[in-house]
Amino acid sequence: MARRRQIYEGKAKVLFEGPEPGTLVQYFKDDATAFNNKKKGTITGKGVINNRISEYLMNRLGDIGIPTHFIRRLNMREQLIRQVEIIPLEVIVRNVVAGSLAKRFDMEEGTALPRSIIEFCYKSDELNDPLITEEHITAFGWATSQDLDEIMAMSLRINDFLGGLFYGIGLRLIDFKLEFGRVWDDDQMRILLADEISPDSCRLWDVKTNEKMDKDRFRRDLGGVEEAYQEVARRLGIMPESGPRDMPGPDTIQ
Ligand code: TMP
């Protein structure tokens, strides 16, 4: 069978040429990395679950008017997306002190922040995704001040919406990472939410037990990694009863 042309391979996903111009197929792998590729592993069924979780969350965000790259899920591991020009930023929204913020300021993980914080990192594996400011972003031309205003407004809206959505299923949205991209419709540039939203890119703690239900289980060797991803999907109501089995499903798209 003819393989589609691969456009890009990242650590957790592969992008293939889509069926129509301006589209791509985003394939979710089970590969997991942490600490910029220094730790490598596999989380069985992660690709299947993240494909579903990201589909679900992007659709809900679309429902409230957030423009996203998501078009539709194609099969167990693939979704059709709009091709965007990725803005080389990792936009991190934090509600509670954890991870690199806790380390940077020697603060205790779990301390609620008085207000949500947005941080920017420059997307570069070679440089280890360094933390940057708006000054770097505008001076180096990665985005304009106007783009950043739009990105920050969207990120805070996404935070409010997802925070409520996850709280409703007993999970605290501690922090998460977003990526945005540009598209041109009739010469008009628009910024869309891109990449994925999943337990790979969010910290989610159980409201009652504070148990970590995200990729930190892999990063910190806490065990029960697969189970945590499955539980998030189950609580969202999108986990098939039979589990994250790989169904053969259609391989390509009409
Ligand atoms: P951090 O505390 O390690 O900076 O991570 C903040 C959030 O961003 C956390 O929810 C995990 C997510 N994240 C990614 O999605 N990709 C990354 O490469 C890193 C470092 C963090």
C-alpha cells in the first residue's frame, strides 16, 4: 500500500501529508520522552488515548469559539488537521506551583498561585526550550505584540474552560502547555490552537487524593502510567469499555 509522505516526526507524533492541500494527518505514537529526550520509553496505548482526548478537548474548545487546527479523527491513532505554520513557542499556563516552576523558585509543589501565570518557552530541542519573555518574542520576530495579546487571551480562556471541565470529573488542572499556528484564509492571517492537549501536555491531579494522573508518572517513575491515561479518558467518558486496543480501522482517509 502506498505510504503517505511524512512531513515531520516529533517525539510523540508524526505528521503526514493530508488528503487535500492545507491538511495534514497527525499520527499519535506510544513513544514517551522526558527531559528533552534524555529519558525515553513507551506508554502502551498512549497514542490511542491521546488521539481521543485531544479530539474531545479540541472539539469542546471549538464549541466555545476557540479556533483550532482539528478537523476530525480518522481512526484510532490519526486525526485530520489543518496545516498551520507553527509559532515556535510553548505557551505554558500555570494555576498551581509544580514542575520547573517549583524547581526554579524552590517552592513547594501544590501551592495554589494567586492568579494564573503564563510563561513562554522557545521551541528548540537544541537549546532545551529556554524560558523567554515577550521582549525576545517580538524582537526576534517569532510573533508580534498583537499576536501575543491574542495568544494570551485565548490561553486564559482555554484555562478557564478546561479548568472547569476537568474539575467536573474530579481533576485539578495544575498546568498545561499549548502551541499555536498561523493559517491564511483569503490573505487574512488567523491564529489557531494547534498540536495536542492530553495528559502528555497537562498536569492533572485527582481532586480528592492529589494523585498525579499525567505524564509526571512517567517522568518520575511513579508507575501506573497507562492506568492514569486510561482513567483520564474514562472520566471524560471517551474510553471504550474494551480499553485502548488498537483496532485495525481505516488506514487512510477519503
Ligand atoms: P514544566 O513544569 O516542566 O515547565 O511543565 C509545564 C507544563 O508543560 C506541564 O503541564 C507539562 C508541559 N510540558 C510539555 O507539554 N512539554 C514539555 O516539553 C515540557 C517541558 C512541559
